[in-house]
Amino acid sequence: MENVPYLDLRAQYLPLRNEVLNALEQVCESTSFAQGPVTSQFEGEFAKYCGVDHCVSLNSGTSALHLALRCLDVGPGDEVVTVSMTFIATAWAISYVGATPVFVDIDPVRRTLNPDNLEAAITPRTKAIIPVHLYGMPAEMDRIMAIAERHGLPVIEDAAQAHGAKYQNKPVGKFGQIACFSFYPGKNLGAYGEGGALTTSDASIAHRARSLRDHAQSQKYLHDEIGYNYRMDSFQAAVLGVKLKHLDEWNKARNDCAKLYTEFLKDSSYKLPARDSDSEGVWHCYVIEVPERDRVRSALQDVGIQSAVHYPVPIHLQKAYAHLGYRAGDLPVTEALCEHCLSLPIYPELSKEKISRVASVLLDLESR
């Protein structure tokens, strides 16, 4: 039987090959390789797509989170409330500015920051809140924003997995003061290398972020503060400009894949991801919860079906953050998801036949 990869970037590349290569050739001809005109063009297109005024292109989503906190003057002695169920870059950015991450548990259905746990985590040292739109599913932004506004706190949306997702008919990224995106190759909108972006409708934040990404130059060779080399190269912007035109159709195809998985597995004992009536998720991952996750994953691999685990160890239990004093059991919903989560193959070109095969194997394993 044909193998089922977790992700097939080649299948996405082949129909775009000529257009992508032409865009890359234009960059070569222009010789504007770093933060050139094609980068500015992509920034304008992505800002429009997200419904905001400004997009600051960067070399990674991690850099976007870092600059977001710098632009809000978060620093040593401050706290930032976020979740532990996320890629560790969410916490890295907090540590980079010298602040302390404060982790709260997630909602068991949405799998995003649980607003019921948020207020208790806010202290006089809290300077920002970072909800994560995990797996491409929006966090409960109306309740999160209401709490943030009540305490006078800025919100940074970690939208690294949620390009094109909507909450209450508004694109993610329009709720907080800043949103941060990753364009890592496997993302719904992925570059052919590293890439990221910070989006905002605050002109002063955008201005400072643009300065910080380019060594904090007010003028060439004049530096007003400590800056970074976080620029996006023009090749990545060229690729992203081509791919952005297809993002909505790709997200729709992912949604169709998710519907098929849910239909095939609806009568199983696996816990399936929820579809929230207030949201339009973009299905960066289709994550089921499996009691014997590692056994099931190994059995899938044995028959040529790849899967992934996002994420096996929550951040609050990582060795790098042992100094914060968290213990197993502190965030029970997060810990249970980390123990049982299994990401099934999902990408726009995934066929119904392959989805059916994955589901059939899972149902067979369930009966053993």
C-alpha cells in the first residue's frame, strides 16, 4: 500500500513551480536580496489579508514574539501570562527580554488558553498576555480581551499556526495590540526556509519593530537602542507572495480533510478535535487524543503512515524552565493533552483515499 506522509510539501510545490522559480529569478535579477522591494510588497499584501494596517516581515516567528515584547517594553522583573501547551518559542521570547512566563491551563475542548484560569494568574508584575491559537484554532478572544482590558494589559496573539483563522468572523490578529506569525515551511503559509511577521494596527509599534529588526537604526550607522538582525530575505518574501494567493483555498482543503477524518472516526473512542461554532479554524494540525499514543503511533508507522506529536512535554515541565518550580499536576489539562495527543497527516493535497486508509488503520487498532 502507498505510504501516507505527515506532510507533503512537494505536492504543494509542483503546481507552483514555474511561478515560484520566476519570482526567485526576479529577485536574482534585481540583486535586492535583503529586505528589498519584494519584501515590502509582501508586507502590504499580508497586512491587507490579516485586516490590519502594518506587517513587519522578519526572519522567524520567534523573532516576531521577541520584538513584540520589546515594543511593549516588557523586561526584567515583569511577568507575561501564557500557556504551556505551545511550541517553546512562545516562552523563549518572554525569557529573551528577561521577563518570567506564567503558565495557565488550557480549555479541554478548545485546547487554548482557558479564560477561567487567566484572572487568577494576573499580578501587579504582569505586563502582557500571550494567548496561542493552537493547531490553527482561535483562542476565546472576546473573554481574554475583556479580562485584559479590565486590567489594562496588552495582548500579543501567537498566531504562528493560524494564518487565515477567524474568531467571531474577524481574522485572528485583529484582537490584540500585536500578532505574531511564523512562516516555517510546514505552516499553512510556509516559506522555503525561515520566516515570520509581526502585524499590528499601531503605527508606533510598527515603526519601532522595523527599527529593531534592522539593528535599531534611526539612520544608517546611528543606533538609538539595542537592536537585532531579524530581517527577512527577499527570496522568502517572493515565495510567500506567490503562496499567499492560494492560502484560502489551501485552508478550505484542510478543512475538508478535517471533516473527513471526523466523519470516519466519529464512532470511535478517540477524542476528536472540536469545531467551535464561534470560530473558523484552519486545521494546521488534526489532533486526536489516544490513551496509548505511543503504541498507536508505532503501529501507524509500521504500515507506512506518518504522524506527529505536538507536543510531548509541556513547557512548564521542560528542564529549561525547572527554575520556575512547576511540578507535574500543576496544569492537568495541558499535561493530559501532551500525554495523549497524536497529530494525523493533514495537508491540502491529501486525498480522501489516504484519509480513509489512516482512519481504517486507527479503527482496526482500536479493536485490538
